Amino acid sequence: MNAPSQKTGAERVAEFAGKASEAKPVQAASLKPEMNAAPSKQTLAASVAAQAAGGSPGVPAVGAQANLPATANVDTWETFMQANRKSFEMVLPTHFRNKGGTDKLIRLALTSLRRNPALMECSMPSLAASILDCCALGLEFNSPLRQAHIIPFKNNKTRTVEAQLVIDYHGLIDLHLRSSSVQSIFADVVWEADRWSFSHGTDEHLHHTPAHCEASERGKRIGAYAYAKLTSGATPFV
């Protein structure tokens, strides 16, 4: 996949408001927080991936090479994750620990595997690394909250299937709302029949009044916007 663009979070939220009907998620690797604890998340991901490839005490070995596919047995994955609880716990943010912690994480992973068996075709290291990435962000993956998705992608170069973490715009909003500087975020789509105006400069404003009619009568989609209310009192918009 291509590297994520350098768009701001607000711009990404606006982009997804405009593409809401398509429900396409966005990758947000640039939003990964710095981890103060040692070892780093990257080190943990490498450690777990290495164990996934070669096996560890009490955990069935997947194979000698890191690009071998994971076993199609959900029970094997549960055993693997239980054996690596400490690795996952070390990267979980406090708020996630207070909402079920590692037990909830394991449930999410196993439920994802059962609902989407294609994930079990992914290389075990890539799937473990995707789960660790999501842990570090403190987002729920493949859940009704639609904060993040772990999706299997075919790598034509290696002829393997790899799991990749994709952040949904719901997850982007959640990440920003955790910031002490953001109070709220709102995004919407503008249609032809709506009344709206905006201006930048010394008289900066954004006004939008949705048309009071059936959705089918609002015409074509002509734009989208997003704004955030900051604790400083400012209301930036895009």
C-alpha cells in the first residue's frame, strides 16, 4: 500500500464525510502515538512476529519462515495470544485497559477470525503486528464501532496474504477527542438544495443549513466540511 498522505486529521475527517456513502477507511500510520515505555511497540511487534514464525514454549509453531500463512485453527491463535498477553498489555493505553484490557483485545481478535476466515490466510507475523499497532492506538478493530479494520491484502511480489491495519474515520475522530486540546469534532456533507457559505480571512465563518426536504430532493453532493471545537475557544474548519 502507498504511504499515507500528509493531510491533517480534520482534512481526513472532511474527506470521509464527503465519501460517507462509500464507507472507505483511511490509513493513519502518522497518528500512532510515541510509546514512552520500554521496549517500544516496534520491538514488541518484532518479538511477537518472531515468536509467531518460530513458535515459543506452549505455542504451536507456524513455520520456520515469517511469510508462512497462519494456521486456520482459531484455537491455535487463542493459545498464541494468551501466551503473549504481557506483550499486548505493555502497549495498551490506559483507557483501553479500563475497558476490558487484554481480555477484550483477545475477544476482538478471535471474533474477527471467526467472522472473516480470510484473515487466517494472512501471515501470522503480519496479523500479530497489525493487532499490536491497533493496541498502541487503543482502538477497537473489526467491531461495530468501526474505529479500525484489519484487512487481508494479497502481496503479489511474495505471493502471500498479509494483514494490514486501516484506520476508519471514526477512529480518527476518537484519537483527536482524546487530546486535551479538542472538545468536539463535527463533519457533514453539503447538497445542492442546502444553504451554506464560508469565508476565510478576518471574517472567517462557516454556515450550513440543510434543506428541509426528502433526501432524494436535496440534489447532488457538492462538498463536505469538518470543524473542531478547541479548548482554546478556536473553531478551525476545512
